[in-house]
Amino acid sequence: MQKLQAFHVCEIGASHIKDGKPCQDFSLSYESRDYAVAIVCDGHGGNKYLRSDRGSRMAAEQTMEAVSELMKNRFRKSLMGMKVMDTLLTYPEKFMSQLAANIIYRWRECVEKDFAGEPFSEKEIAVLTPKELDSFQADDGWVTAYGTTLIVAVMARNFWFGLQIGDGKCVAVSDKGAFSQPIPWDDSCFLNVTTSLCDVQALSRFRNYFSAENLPAAIFVGSDGVDDTFGTDDALHDFYQTVLKLFAEKGMEQAKVELQNYLPTLSTKGSQDDIAIAGITNVKT
């Protein structure tokens, strides 16, 4: 038997507190008897991403809605005449692309509604350069203001997958304690440059991983504020190993409280950036 548990924590970065900026990271999680979800979104810094805190929240919420709809309908027939679950297991790449397209569509609908209800104020756009302002006024250029990355991990009883655009990392832990980062890295993400949901070609920039074998014992997804704090993959994996030990010793609820309380220290001593972490544990009972 499996017991799936999910958690999420998020904390504003030390540098954002100093500069009077909002937290631009957002995380969500969900668990049920049959599946669990972990989501992290990181709104971009920089003046032209002036509503990225809203963009990251909307991305996480709409991704959760898209995944919930998928799992709710997984035993119904798809347009291909197969059950949705059979389609997923047989054509995972195609299915991941469809899910990514659904997320993009939902997110753009949300940001368009937000923008229509509250156009940019003079104060918001006052920080833009003339070039940035021109780009906002061309076609849907204003969508850039909501730019964000996204990582989602979903684990069910007979499969798991990860879907990502932008930086940050998804780390899986096998039942033998081996760490891996199964979602392929995007070399377009370098230093302060990252792919984004606001990109015109966002769909082609999603990466994914799917497996119906050897389900991991745990999955962690984290924003780049976590990566930059630890610097190396080995150090990052050591941190997640410590988190797993904390879960084992204190239980999920108490461990989550202690982890949340530690995040301000982690940001101050590390990247100074916002930090968001979400994850799933798969405990055999």
C-alpha cells in the first residue's frame, strides 16, 4: 500500500524585503488517496515583470485546476477513443504537450482578465524604459508583466510525471535513496535568463518526464532561489535528504512548520531570493 503526502512552503527573499518588493514565488500542493500534486512557480524579477507575483500565483492555481481536471476524468474516454489514462500511459509525450497547452491557455485567460479589470497604473509603468513601454504596447506585449516559470510534479499509484518551463529543479529520490533530476535541463536558462509562460513559443519550451515504473519515494520541486542557495546539485540533494529525515522524525505537519520557519534564514544566508519548495512523499504502509 502507498500513502501519498504532499506539502508546500514559500517565503519572501531577504533582498525583496530590503527593496520593498513582493514575494514573486508561489507554491501549492494537494493530496488524496489516489494521487498527489506539488507545484512551484517563480515570477521573474526586473522592472518589466511588474506583476509577476500575480502571474506566479495564477500559474500555480491554473495548473492545479488543469491537473485536477485530468485526474478527475482519467477513466473517461478521450477523443482518441481510449480512456484518458490509457492515452497517458501509451502516448505520454503527446499527453504532456496537451496538458502544457491547457495550462498556457488557462493562465493567459487569467492574466487577460486581470489586466482587463485593472490596467497598468501610471505608478506601475513609471519604472519602464521607453523600449520596454513600447514592447508592452505592441500586440499582447503586456503579458510579459506576468512572466513566471512553472514546475509541477504529479504522482499516482501507477505512474508519475513532471512538467516544467523555466529554471528551478525537480529532484526525485528513489526507494533506495538515490537522487536524480529526471526532467531535462534547458540550456536556455542561464544566470538571470529563463524561459517563461509569457514566451510567445511557450509550448515548445516545456520539458517533461513520465514514468510508469519504479515510483520514487519522494519528489521535490524548488524555485531557483533554492538552487542558488546551495550552488551544487550534491549540496541541494543533501538539503532534501535532511528534509526527508525531518519528515521521518517529526511527521509531515510538524516538519512543514519547522521547514517554513527555517526559510527566512535559508534566504538570508543563501541566495537572498524568494524561496518556494513543494513535494510529495510516497510511503509504503
